[in-house]
Amino acid sequence: MTDGDGDADRLYPNRGGADGDATDGPGGESGVSRRGLLAGSATAGAALAAGCSSGSSGDGSGTDGTATGDGSDAEDTVFVFNTDDATVSVIDPERDEVVDTQHVGLSASFPSNQYAPALTTDPEDPLWLNVGRGVRAVTAGSLSEVARAETGSGSNWQELTPDGESVVVSAREPAHTNYRIDADRDSETFGEVVDEIDRTDEGGRGDNDGPGPCDVTVHPDGAYAYVPDLFGDTLTVLDVAEFEIETQIDVPPVDGDDTAAPWMGTVAPSGDRLIVEHRTGTESVWDTSEPAAPELLAQLTPEDGLGEGALTSEIGPDSRFGYVFTPGTNDVSVVDIETEAVDGRISLDGSAFVGTWGPSREKLYVPVQTNDEVAVIDNASRELVERIPVGSAPYGATAARVRPDPDESASILAAMAAVGLDVGEADTTYCIGNCACGHEL
């Protein structure tokens, strides 16, 4: 199958190179990473030493200062998934520092993060992740799996509805299907697919056998979800309750482009604007004041000051500014949604593909995969204010109002994984541009 745009390396980073070994690093390189070995050797020794000690400093660290988590349930937390070693870095957004790192045996590149930070308030509340060939849920309090749903695709995006009752999923090729999963922990069908829309009969550009539903963002009223269709050059509006297509809009390409190729998008908290990223490097702004009938307002390109390689985005709490992750120029492009113009760019000095707001929505946390760190952007100033070292090759991030309990064995495994030791099989996730190796569509 070809993508029809001549950019297969970016869309299928493992094609022709991955052998299915999930212990490989991003990009298909096997063996121990020298960067990981040097960075992780001290951490491994400290964690192993801490594991032999029964003492604790009581401040969220071990007796030697090694971060181990503080075991507190009701604390704001940012979760960062490190694709190279299948670990999760647990960040305290008050102090902007890692308080624990746990090996969880999986990674997620596009975890649900639009409404999850406000909805995840109990240790049993799940984080919804794209893992392997489907969607999984792990509890925020223990990071243990409580549900999984296979989609028939290795490229999945999912978002919780604002009421927390459902998860809407876009499964791109070869499934070309949208799903609705029951997210109600008290329901007999929790974690199961309760509705689906097989969209293969729509066809797709070139050799693609479907429209390629890619990403999903849910309107704050919960009634509609927006799905950019990569191979269909359409923006599809789903009626969430009926779970059917309400509207489908043909998206025009920018002058000079052959296709529109919309692939990611974010609806504003106010509900009256939507921004969409296009694989052509364009960012479009849409009017969603009538949620079922979006109208195109503007299309921005690098000629307008936008960074290169627009991939995903987040929108600030006041709905004024969109933060577009543009890894082609190692920065975040800030779009003034009101004026429909690029307001500026925030240099990251490395490639980042996604980000998440902390639960208070004051700061944006951006995993910089190439630097093994998280860049923290303050919404009020729209400036980078902190860099937090995390695990190897961080990619996906989400947040919650609850913090996982310390797990000594998981922390020791994380330290061992950091130095390249084999700590068992790990399930991969689909990453555009730089992949968690072994992943297949």
C-alpha cells in the first residue's frame, strides 16, 4: 500500500527495517544505546540501592534522593511515555520535576488528553492509550491494565468524551474505522466496543482502500467529534450519541499542493474554533460555532511564519492561542486563532510531536523525543520556562488529578531498562516520524 503522497518514510517509519523486536530503539536500531547507557547507569545503581533499603525520606524520593514517587492519590500529575524503554515518567507539575519512573511494558504516542486531565480524579480512573493494534486502559493509580480493545489497525487515536462515558477512536489503515468504546467503569460493557463505523467504502486517494481517519477531537458539548481523513481529503463530523456520520466536508488544498491531507486537529475549549494540521505542512482554522457544520476560515503555511511539518496541536484554556508542534523546524508554532495568523514560534532545540496540558491548564508539557526531556511552556507568557529530563525517547503525554502509587519493582526495572538491560517484552506504539520499533500497522 502506498500513501499516495510520496512521503512514505514519515508515515511508515519501520517499513523495510523493523523486524518486530520490541527491544529495539526508535528507527530500527538494535542493541544498547550509548546515550541511554551513559544517562542511565547512575540511575540504575541508585534505584537498585534504594530497592535494598527500607528507609524513605518522605519527600517523594528514596534515602539517596532517587525519585520514587510519593504515593499520594490526590495530586496533579503529568504522565510521559518513553518509547525507547517502555517506561512512564511521572512529573509533579507544581515542582516541574520527575518524582518517579516506572517500567510498564508498553508505550503510547497519542494518549487521550483532551478531557482526561480533569476527568481522571480517582486511582481507579483509567488513562486511555494507543498500544499495539488497538486501545488500552491502565488505571492512574497503579498503571495496571484494566481494558483493551483491538481495532484491526496499528495506527490509532482516541479521545474521552467530556462526560467520561465514552472513548471515540479513529483507526487508520487497514481498518479505516471509527469506534466508540464504553468508558464507564460501572458499566457491564466497560472497555468494550459498543459502536463502529466501517468507512472503507468511502475509498481513498491513490492505492489506499479507505479514507484514513486520522486523529479525533471531541467538541466540548460532547455531541460531535471531528475526524480529519488523511487519504480522503475530508473533515468528518461524527454524531457521538447516534454514532453515525453527521457531516463530511471536502477540504481544499492550498494553492500549489495536490492534496489537502488533513491528519490531526484540536477543537478549542470554547467550542467555536477548530484547528487542523495537514500533512502538507498547512494549518487550517475552522469556525465551529455551529458544531455540526464547520466552516473553513483560513489556511496558514510556512510562508505565513508557520514552522515546518505541522503534526498535532493543543489549544490554550482561553481558546485564543493554538500551539502547533512543528518538528520539521524543532519548534512549536503559536497560532493566534482570533486573528488567524502565526503569533510566533518557540524553539525546542529538538523534535517534539505532541504535548499535553497539566490539569490546571496553566502549562503545556511537550516531550522532546530527540533530547530525552520535556519542555514546559507557560500559557500566560507563551514562553518555554523549564526543561525536565525524562526517560529515553519520550513521545506521548497526558495528565490527571491523581498520582500512581510507588512501585519499587517497576522503578528498578525502569532503571535497568535505562541502561539497555533486557527486562522483558514491551508493547509498542505508532509514532509518526520516529517510531517505537517493532510496531506494525
